[in-house]
Amino acid sequence: MLDFHSHLIPGVDDGSKDIAMSVGMLDMWKSQGVDFICATPHFYADSTSPDRFLAKRDSAYSSLIDTLKNTPEGITSYPHIALGAEVYYYRGLSSCEDLNRLCLQGTNLLLIEMPFGGEWTDYMIREISEIKSMGLIPVAAHIERYLKRQPSDKIDDLLDTGILIQCNCEFFLSFKTRKKAFRMLSDKTIDFLGSDAHNLTSRAPNMSDAIAAIEKKLGADALHHVKKNETLVLNAYGMNTTIGGAA
Ligand SMILES: [Fe+2]
């Protein structure tokens, strides 16, 4: 099982506060049968540069890895961690020379957080298309958060760019949204699942709860499309066999 979206790296954004919390989060993922975590800290171009962001992220990652190596269980007992970013859209994003470096390492998958305020403009949609035409694969983070904020034609415009779609596990767990979530999964609109976990409590890893809800409602085959997309990531890490966990 792969978690495509998380804030696991300690002390770099509003996610994990420190190494102890990150290890606790990894223990939760492990107990849920999650093998592979995409660590995607927030990148805001108006508050840092790609160079500073990547240096801070990579340093915090190294400290976490050193700690895991020294645990009694050893690092191999923990899920694999792949480094990426959750890039907040800004005007001119498609011209950023560092987009490749902000992709999930070893892939051309770029997780993009679309703006929350105001209606998306045609310019924004064109920039997403432009990023795709550059050979990258944009992935829209937590699409469920926009479904009530944007007119349906704007959501359709975004989907028409060919962007891949990630949704959070919570989408399948909330009584208010799960019907829509099941429909979007059945329609193959959802390409990746992520916990978007930030901590051990209010926004804890919850992959297994979502997988269980999906399998109960739709059966394990409903995850086939998501599993297929996960190979985009796993192939890049030489892990192109079916990973363990549900479905
Ligand atoms: Fe996030």
C-alpha cells in the first residue's frame, strides 16, 4: 500500500513537529500495512526558494533516516520514504526552472495544491496544461477540498488538462462526502490515495481505514486503477512488483 501525500518530514512545515513524532507516524503506517510513503512537505514560493526548501527538507530527512537506522527494529522494518513536495500553485509556476527538482524524486510526478481563494482562472488551467506539455505529470492534491469551492465546469477544465487526481482518505471516511468519493473512485477519476497526515492525532495516518471502507463498499477490485498508478512511483524505485497490504 502506498500513501501518496503526507507531511512526515520533521520540522519543515505544519506537519510532524519533530523526529519522535515522525517515528510515531511511521509506526502507525507500519501497523496499517503501508509500505511506501511519499513525503510531500508544503512548498510556498512566496516564503522560500526551491534551493532553501530542498536543503531544509533533505537535512531533516537525513536526521530522520539516521534515527531509524538506530532503532532496535532497524530501518528496513519501516515503510520506504520517497521525497517530494506539495507545491502551492502561483502565477508563473509553469516557468519555474526548478519544477523537476520539486517532483517526487526519481519520477516526473509533481503534486500541486491548487488555490483555495476565488474561482480558478483560465490562465491557471493553461499553466497546468503547460506543465503537462513540458513532460511532467501534474497531480492535483486533495481534489475533494475544491468540489464545493469551484464551479463544476472549473473542475472539469482542470481534469481536461490530463492532470492526475489525488484525494485524501478522509474523503472516503466522512459520512458527508463518502458517496461522492466512491463514485469518483468507480469512475477512475481518482488516481492516487493519500492520508495527508500531519501528526499523530487530529490528522494521523488513516490509509487502512479508507482502504477498508472502499473494500467493504466496492470490493478490492475498485482499487485496481489506483494500484496501477502506484506503479508509476514504484517502478522509479525498482519496486515494480505488487507491494503488500490491501488489494
Ligand atoms: Fe498536504
